[in-house]
Amino acid sequence: MKKLFLLLIFLVVFFSYGQDSIPIQTYKIDNNLTYIYKKPKIWDTFKYIPKDYIGFGKYLIQKEHLPQVGIALASTAALIPLDRKLLDNASEIGSKIGWDEEGKYLYISGVRMLPADTSSAIYHIGNGGTTILLSAGFLIYGKIHNDYRALNTSSELAEVLISVGLLSQTIKRITGRQSPIRAIETGSDSGHWTPFPSFKAFKENTPNYDAMPSGHLATYVASLFVISTNYPEKKWIKPVGYTLGGLLAFKMVSSKVHWTSDYPIAILIGYAIGKNAANRRIKKDQKIKIGKTNYPYKLNYNLSSIDNTLVGGFHITF
């Protein structure tokens, strides 16, 4: 929360600095598509958070999205019976490469600051601190280069960090699913479920209730789709992002932080909120491709001479 508070101050200071009279900026994505952005305002980050939840609710019930929602729910149900086996397999592989433990970090004045090995670095990419750093990076670049797209991306990253965090925490407190490390201690194969644990119990023994869904993965996915949606011409973003996301998911299972079945709903949350947050501020100018039209008839022309007079005509064949 302290990091988030510092980011919000950072956003306010930078968005308040300087004036720009340019109403919009355009970015050519390809020969047929142009993105148009307005300069974001200071409080856009907060203004759109309620719309994130409204948009997510609509996403869940819209006909075109029902297959994705169904897949997320069905895969969650299908994975739960396999959770312990998948956890044991991941832990076995993770132990061979040193990914079965929490990882090492650099501490400054007793405060954990930066990851000190590959294992902790992979885990850290799903941490809200990474999204904060990305948001700050886009913000600085946007201010230096007067780039509206970067400024909007920065604001959206801060927005989804808050939206996803609040939503995932709400669902965690509804489901109350036990994390793997606690389940192993109590002899449970897939973790006990304690719906609606008390605030006191949740605070005092958080790992006993906070497995479902994975807030790390939901935050990571939302951040990835904010960036990839704003920069679709950067073809490397999604392949690299998917690879890192897969490593993050494996790391959290191998180190007994999450069950595999904690992931499908987390991915759904991150994708829906991230895409909606980004698309909300993009106006797309797309050229309509006009192709050759095939008519159901043939039109033929002919010229002839009658009494030394040139005569033209045509006939239609259906």
C-alpha cells in the first residue's frame, strides 16, 4: 500500500506539470489502422475504476464472451482434483533448479527491496511493485517526449493495479481457499475452503484463506494486456509476456504459493479488466477495405459501322 500511495503522488505531480494545447495525438498502427488519444487527466486513474467493475460484470454475461467464461469455470473445476499431483510434480522440478523456495532478496535497512536471484525475480514480476515501476516508466517517457499514448498507458497500469487488487481480494475473502503450504501442514490434498472468513482471521492467518484467485497472475495479465493493447505493432510483447507469465505461474506452484486451479479465474479477471481499461481510451480510425465487387451479370460493349456511321452499343448477359 505504501508503494501504491507513492505512485499516486507521483502520478499527480507529473500529470499536473506543464500544459499542452494539443487536443489529440494520432499513432499509425498499420496502413489501415490509426489510434487516437486524448491527453489523460490527473484523476482518470480513479475515475474509471468503477467502470472497470461494471465492464467486468458486463463481460461475464455478454454472449460473445460466454465461451471464455465457461472455459475459465470449467477448467477450474477440472483442475481442482488434480491440484495436489500437479503441485508435487512442479515442486519436484522446481527443487532441481532452486525454484521450490521463496527466493532471495536484497534488503536495505531491513526492508526487502529487490530480488537477488532468478527465482525471486520471476515471482516479483507478478508483484504490484513491478506494475508500479512500469507505470512510472511510461509516465516519465510520456512527459519527456510529450507522448499521449505512453501517458495513457501509465495511467491505465495504475488503474488496473487498483481494480484488480480490490477485486481479487474480494473474491479471496469470499472463497477462503487454503494455500498449498498451509494445506500440506494440515494434511489437505487441495486446501480447505472457508467461505467468508472473518476479517480478523484473514489478517492473522492470511495463507489459510487467500489462494483463490491468484492476485499476482491477475495483476500481471492485466498489465500485459494494457501494454499490448496500446502497442499492437510491437509484435514481441505478447510472446515475451506469455513466456514470463508461464514462468510466473510455474514458480508460484513449485514454491507452494498457489494451486494450478487458482489460475483460470485470475487470467479471466486480468484479461477482461486490462483490455477494457486500455480500449476505453483508444479511439480507432480504421480504413474500410474496398475489394473488387462481383456482379451477377456481364456487361459487354461493341462498336459497329452502319452506312459509314460509327455506332456504339452494349448488351447485358445474366
